[in-house]
Amino acid sequence: MVVNKVLPRLGCWLLVGALPATCVALQTGPPTLENLLNPTTEDLDKEPTTPFDKPAKPDARPEENRSDEKQLQRAPPDPPAKRLAVPDQSAVDEALELINQAYEETIASAAKNPEAAIRTFRDTADKTTDPARKFALLVLAERLALEARATSSALDILARRATLFDMDALVARHMLLSRVARADDIRPDALLFEHVIETARRAVAADRFDLADAAADLSESLAKAIEKDEKIRAAESRRKREPPPTLVAAKLQTEATSLQRAVRERRRQAFEYTTAREKLVAFPDDAEAAEIVGRYLCFVKRDWPAGLAMLARGQNEGLRNIATREVALSKEPQVAATDRLKLANEWWKLSETADGLPAEQAEALKTHASGIYRDIAGKLADPIDAALARKRSKTAADELPPTADAMPEPEKPALPTLDSVFQNEGR
């Protein structure tokens, strides 16, 4: 029976999601400069924004090939104020036994109608108040999604489980994708590659560089596997005199290599930042250390409120002077739009004229200036000032360095999958 095929394998999948959030520690050192940086409560609660830290994107495919999975990715109920503890394995096993008995027919029919089975277990997990049953139901739904080749749905269910339970979502996500990538009966494709890339981005944003390295290495392995598969399909198309498949592996390999370099660079920057923070504890007036901290917070983490205070104490005169003025303006209750315009103009000019400023840091300055321009464009009385503010606000957005968002179109899978079923139903 399908029951016997599915349930005995759930133990290993439970372990994937049961890792506590403390399993992988942050690698940027303890926060020892709160008295110097003096963040507000709002700053502490605010999530940093970086090129790697952004919400999971929709499937990186053209609209005609995209699976919306609306049935399974509906808005879940509000999560509890505090995440639940991961249930003991014995409690989960007991819950699975009850699920086996109560939903035997549903599980048995999952091979033919996985969408209905997954929806049933997700809905039941939302309704039950028993933590062990809720956990087991979500794991079962996740497993059925994976067996139906609906990786996006499995990740969505995993994210739901991580929202409810105190587990390490990033580790669980990486382990899930690693198992999918290494499965013998699954053809690697650009969508799976993008899920792995997104994991690396999130890990970098969380300063978890070991995990980011592992995800970046997995993306490289996937790109190579996709290249191998493309060669096989290209040879088959030549033999059958059919149109050749769309080739994406070369572009994916370039992206994977770029990601590996980016992870290494971010690890280096984080190490320098941590070292500089520790140095400032012993030598608060060290201008070089203050500038390193300020550059990292502003240009990498995009935490300008905290970073500006450090740049204002740094050794670079241009950065120090403008940062000092912005810190002073931030303390004034009423600031004229023209004063903020002058500040934005100075940041913009510095981004274009500063010698020795790395390109990514110059872009960070320009992006920061564009934010000021956007805020004041509608408050400027002079039409020329307003037009300049509107133009530079848009120009900065256009000039941001390209990311891995744009994915080449992957070839449709040869066999029908749950993703393709949802896609056809959504049309």
C-alpha cells in the first residue's frame, strides 16, 4: 500500500525540520558595541536589507511556464505569538499512527491525486490544536509534495512548519533541496537551481556563511548536472531531427561561480567587521576601525542609521563630513526639503567622484541618495529641483547591479508533475 511506502520514511524528514534555531550560530561575533552604535528599539527589530536578503521570488519562469500553485500557497492562518517547541519523536510517531488510520484512503489515493491529499493534510494541520498532530500533518503534506515533484509546494509547507515551530528553517530548507537535487529519479532544472540560489542568499543575509557556502556549492553541482542532461537531450534531438532544447547550463554555471565568489567576499567583510567592532571596544577613538564598521553597516547591511554614526567617526574625510551632517539633520524635528536635497546631492556627487571607492559601495551611496530624493521629490517648490530629484530617484534604481533574478527559460519537464497540473488548472 502507499501508506506503507510513505509513512516509514517520515522519520528522517522529521529530523530535517526538528533542528533548533540555535544549531548554526551567527558568525559575526557577539554584539559588543551597543553602547557605541546606540540602536533604537525600532532599529533592532528592523530586518537588514541586502542584495541577498529578499523575499522568496515567484518561480523564476515565464508566465506561460509558471506554476502558481494557488491551492496550496493560500494565505495561512496567523501564526502563534510564540513558536511551538518541536514535538518529541514519540509523540509525532503516535500522531502519524492516528493519521494513518484516519486518512488511510486519502494517503492511498495520493499517488493519483496528490493535490487533494496535500490540501487535506494542510487544512487539517491548520485546524488541529495538538502540536504533534500539526507537525506530523505538515511533514506528511511536505513529503507528498516532494513525491509529486512539486518542490515549490514542499518548500511552502516547510516554511509554514518553520513559522509554527521553533526549528531552523534555513537548515531544513537546504537539506530538503539537497535531497531533491541528489535524487536519482529527478531531472535537475533551472527552477530547482533558483531555489538553491535563494537559500544561499538568505544564508548570506543571516551571516551564516558555512550554510551559504554549502548552498553555493550545491548550485554549482546542479548547474553541472543540468549541463550533462542538456548534452543528452541535445544528442537525442539530433538523432530524432527535432529542434534542439533550450540551453541554460552555461548561464547557470556562471551564476553559481559568481555566487561562490560573493559568499567568500561577504565572509571576508564580516570577519573584518567583527574584528573592527572588537577593536573599538578597546580603542573607541580608532577612526580606521570605525570606518570599517560604518562601511559594513551602510554598504553591506544597508543599516544606515547605525552605520552613519560610525562613518561620522571614520578616517575618510568625504564620508565623515556627509555622514556627520546627516546624523545632525536626523536629530532635528523639522528639516527643510531643500536641506535634505543638498544632502542627497552630496551623496550622489561622492558616489561618482570618490577615488578608491569600490563600485558596490558607490552604488550603495547612490541608492541611499535615491531614497532621499524619493522622500522629498513631492516637497520641493522649485520645479528643476523636483525634476532632478525624480530623475535621480529612478536612475539609481535603474543602475543597481544586476542580480540573479532573471532566470533563463527552463525546458518543460518531460513527465507531468504536480506543478504542471496546478499550472494547467490556473489558466
